[in-house]
Amino acid sequence: MATDTMGIDRTQEAGKQALRLIDQLLTERPQKVGHDFSEAVRCLSAYRDALAEIWRGSGADVDRDRLARVNAVLSVIMGGHFPLGGVPWGHIEKARQQLADVIAGH
């Protein structure tokens, strides 16, 4: 199943929205888990789902790699959403860069 240009644009927009929300988290650095983390997780999940659909259609290694990298970012953000101790801001900063690299095609 090939993805059309409109589908790719929507996929990229979901990724960019997730990136904006993570940037907001990093700016505000809330002390408690709240709506902000939930929204970032929702957007990342939508981006991940869209990338999974692309990979299912293409079977390409590059698409599988993008999906794996976004899954890793999602795991880190989930860890920040439900931390065992303090929010791991350093890990979230690294995950944010990983997401930006995926969106940029690196």
C-alpha cells in the first residue's frame, strides 16, 4: 500500500506537532505529570502509527528504522510521563533531538 503525498504531509505534521509539544515540555519543565505529557504522548503515538502504516506499505529498512527510532522516543516520553523519581529531563532532551532528526530525514 503506497502512501500518497497528502498522507506523507499529514504524517510529517503529526511528527512536528509532537516535537512542538516536547519543546513546550522542555521549556516549562512541569514538576507534576499532567495534560502536557499526555498530549505529547498522543501526538507521538499518532506519528508512530502513521510511520507503521508507511513501513507496512513499503517494507523498506529506512522506514523500519524511522519507526524504531520514534518508538524509542515514545518510550522516553512515557518514562517522563510516569517517572519513578524525578522527570528525566536530560533523556527527554536527547529524545527530542532524535525525533527532530527523524522528522528531518536523518
